[in-house]
Amino acid sequence: MALEQVFKCPLVLSKLRDGPLGGLTDRFCDALLQGGFAPSTIRRHLSNIAHLNAYIGTRDQADGQILSAQTVRDFSETTGHGPGIGDRWIGILPV
């Protein structure tokens, strides 16, 4: 699988595959690999996804929606990860 091309530690691989977004990480990593991204860049992007995944796992999604533009805004504001990240992602997330 794609993640094994970038990460070796079984604990890290398990963490990336757990949680609400865990089922998407291999495909995301594969897309980055196919896009020619450097392994260090892929690790950085997947680290950010892991933080977002952990954050989503702590939230009660009353509407059943895993990820929304508001969730990304809240993540950015609450955790300090990526100032303005919510605004950059708005165009690709359902409202």
C-alpha cells in the first residue's frame, strides 16, 4: 500500500489508518506519490491529516457529517494548525 512507501513504523501506519478519515489516507498518499511529491512533503501533509483526523474523532457530529467547511475552520482556530487553513479548504468541502 502507498503509506508503506513513506512510513515504516507500524504504530504510525496504524494511527494514520484509524479514525474517521483513516480509510482515505492510503488513497491520498497514493495520489501524492503519483503527483510526484517528495516523501518529506507527503509525510508533512499526512501529519496534518492525522491531526485533523484526531480532532474530528473528538467532536460530536450531530448531523452525521464527518467533515465540513465549518469543522475545518474550527480545527484551524482551536488547534492553531495552519492559520487560514479553513479558508483554503472551503472550496472543496461541502458546506
